[in-house]
Amino acid sequence: MNWKTFLALLARDAHVARRNFVPLLLQTFLQPMMFVFIFGRVMVSSGYMPAAYKSLLLPGIMAISMVFTGVWAVAMPLISEFQFTREIEDRLLAPIEISWLAIEKVIFGTLQALLAGSVVIPAAWLLLRPGVELNLRSPLSFACVTLLVALFSACGGLALGCSINQAHIGLMFSMVLTPMIFFGCAYYPWSALNHFPILQKIVLVNPLVYASEGLRGTLVPQFPHLSMPVVLIALAFFDALLLTAGLRQFHRKAVS
Amino acid sequence: MLAGIRTRDLRKIYTSPPPLAAGGTFAFSTARGKSNKQPKPQIVALDGLSLEVSPGEIFGLLGPNGAGKSTTVGILTTRVRPTGGQAWIGEHDVWKDQVAVKRLIGVVAQRPNLDFSLTAREILLFHGAYFGLDSRERAELAEALLDRFKLRDRSDQMVRGFSGGMMQRLSIARAMMHDPQILFLDEPSAGLDPQTRLLLWEIIREYNQRGKTILLTTHNMEEADALCHRLAIIDHGRKIALGTPGELKASVPGGFLLRLRFGRHSPELLLRLQTLAGVTEVRPSSHANDDNSADVYADRGGSLVSEIANLASGASVELCDVHISEPSLENLFLHHTGRSLRE
């Protein structure tokens, strides 16, 4: 492992992200913030939603923002760099095993997702207050869940980014990310699916469920949520699975 | 440390379409997979290629599109996994010791593969950083290369808007940034104007004079002739000739090639052509649908035409077309493969 090269690769990604900061910011936060405003503020103030929904919504919005940011940060550059122009070639020829390039992308995506998570809480809180009741009882489990969620989003980005090509980006959103978000228990707790027992079982294959439930369990434990050990084990499992699949796909894309 | 290149019996069979950089149109044979139910098209890109490039040499791989040139470069630069055989850069096995190999090589791909998210200067600086150069060293080298490749005016602009020639120049500058022992140039002058091509040739020679090994691929005779110490001519993934440009040209029987087209096919006429003074070989055309043509190898050119015309009229065959080429690598290629490099 060659640290100088690895850090230079990270520096390059940070440099590019800094250059695209404003579009990146709008892309990540505009949609979740509008959702927070309409559902957490407009619907609650007008009485269509109970006031408690504000607190229930916040962890879900945080999960969505983190996952979306991580996937986007890793998948989109990979999709375009592996295209016709093969922009990534220069970094594939850097003196480091090519798996480390994939891992560098994952680390960078994880950092971006963590950043998104840490920005979305105060932003959503500002938009929703008063009436948000956060009960952070165990900062350690919150940190673990947040880290695993960020890692899952970046690994998912790696797997997705190396599996689809530019022509299918639209399909990625409509077939993967949208169903994942709507069936990801972000806008409602998993227990809300009690009346749909089959669906309730099916959604368990969606890693976003564990992300939303985990953040709900650590930020607003007063609401029903999946048990923490289940959440942590499931998130660790999805991290490992997506990282393995992502690395495999990365090698297939990188070497012909 | 000087480093050379060696390959032994290199084979590459693509079962999925090869990347665009590894050659556009492949002259391929379609075979069916053995055990798979779904037959996969198999494209044989390299068919047992063995080469040895000495340290400090400018070595050329000459061949038409799809001959296997880019695949060879791809394997030697760790970007393509060989199906069989072995390759070494210096003492390092290319497939097993990739990081050590990557330190020794600089690569210019056939298509500019620049990092479009960066400016020209940043591309050089980050490339230097990947190779562990410290910041002062990187900055100095980048400045020198931007000057050398006449890119200073645009050095702080994003490369997305660069012309093809500028991108190519920057690709070459980038490959030289970490001062590699071996430089791979895949069709370096494709798309360059004549002036830039001359600048590039000068830079390549200069780099070579510093003891560096250079492997370039081309389908341009003039370039191969002007730059290369030795050449391998490859076609269908096989080596068909190897030597210095002079040796290779001298190996063409007669040197001159007269490509003739007659009004009709006449085997007797071809036999008679063989008897003309100076003619070393007469070959009927290799094209299946054109048996009215013939290739005549001879040690003289223009002065033969009237004699050929006389023989033809004596045999009541119309001589429709004559094309004379002087001794060249193009003729050598034709001689070995029966087709032109540009076909």
C-alpha cells in the first residue's frame, strides 16, 4: 500500500468536489429540504399531519440525504470516467493496486455522506422547529449507525457506478433509488407496515430500512423502531456485501 | 536503471467487445464457447506474440487497425489481462507485479483519456503527486512540460474545451511527468497536424537520447521509418516481420511494386511478365473477387511499364491501370499479407 499515492488520489477528489461545491450542495439538499418543509411544516401546521410527525420525519430525511449523497458521490464520477473517454485511466496507472483506487472512492463517498448527515440535522431542525424532540441517549450507537450508513451508501455507489453505464442513469433512479427511498421506511416507521405483512417482510431486503430505523432508534427512540443489534448487524452485512460486489465490478470495468 | 520489454507467446481472446482504445475494427474469427450454453463471440486479438525490446531502443509496432497493436500495449501497461503467455517490463512480470511495472512506464493511449475535471496544469500536478513527487518538484516539472509542449497559454483552463491536438500533446506531457523508463505511445501522431507531428518526433528522439525505451504503435510508414530503430510488423495478432526499417525494406523482393489491372484474366500473360528483365516475382491479386489484377515485384519501376504494355497488347489484353510504389514498408506489408496497411 502506497500512502502517498492514496492521499494524492483523495486530494484529487477533494479538489474536484470543492470546485463543484455549489451544484453538489443544491443537488443533495434541495429535494430533502423541500420535503421537510412541505410534510413537516405545511402539512403539520394545517393539521393534516400530527405534530409528532416532525420528529419521526427527521431521521428518515437524514438517512435519505446520506444515502443519496454517498451513492451520487461515488457512482456518478465512476459512470462517466469509465465511459468512452476513460478518464479514470490516469489513476488506474498510478503506482498502487487498483483496488485501492476503489477503496479511495468509497472513503471519499463515506466522508461526503457523513458531511451530508451532519448538515441535514441542523438544517431540518431549523426548518421544523419548534416541536422536534430529539432524544440522543447513546451517542456511541448513533455514531456507529451513522458511520455504517455512510459506508453503505458509498459501497452502494461503487457497486452501482461500476454496474451501469451512462445510458442507464435514468433507469438507476427510477428502478433502484426511487423504490429504495419509498420502501425504505424513511417517511414512516417499519411498524407502520404491520397492516401489510407481506410487504413488511419484503422491504427487509432494502438496506435503507435499517438506515432509517437505526437513525430513528438513536435520535428519536420514543417512536417504534427495529432493535439496535438487528440494525447494526444488517448494516454491517450490507456494507460487506456491497463492498465485495463493488470491488468485483470495479475490477471487471478496469481491466479488459 | 534501464529497462526493456519482453513478451512470450502472448495471447488475448476477447469474449466481450474490446474497449475502444484497444482498436476499432477487429478482423476477427467467430468461434463458439466450449462449455457455455450461450455462445460468446470470441475475438482473437493476439495469437502468440513474442517480442523483445532492448533498453534504450525506439521500437515500433506497425500494423493495420485491428492487428493487435493496442492490445499488446494494453497488456504491457497492465490494462488488459492476457489470455495466455507472459510479459515483462524490466525484470517485473507485468501481470504479477503491477505496481512495480506502473512505476517504470508512461502511457499515451490512442484516445486522449485526460481527467476532464481538472485544468491542464492540475492534470500534470496531480499525476506527479500520484507518483509521489514532492510539490516543488511537481511544479517545476509541470512548468517545463507546459512550455515544451506549447501549452502555457491554456494551462489554467479546463481541458474539456481543448482541441484534439492539444489533448494529445497534454497526454504525452503527462506520460513524461514522472520521468518513466519506458514510454508507450499508441498511435501518437494520429490527428496531429504536420507541424505538431514534427515537434512530437523531436521530443520522442530527445527522450530516447536520455536512455529511455520507447514503444510506439503506428500504421504510418513514414513515422515508423523516421523514428524506429527496429520494427515488428504485426497482423491478426501475429508477428509477420521483424528488423530495422532498412532491413525490412531490403527484404521485399525487387523493392519496386507495380500493381497492375488488366481488362481480363490471363494466366499466360502473368507467366510472360515473369520473364521480363528485372522482375523478381509476379503474384495474382489476393482479392477473391478481382482476378484481373496482379502485383509485380521488380528492381525497377517506370521503365517496365512500356514492356508490360507491349506484352499485354501482344496477348490482346487491355492494361487498365498501373500503380508504381517505390521500396517501402508499405510494400513489405503488402508482400506479407496481400493487403494494404490502410485497407
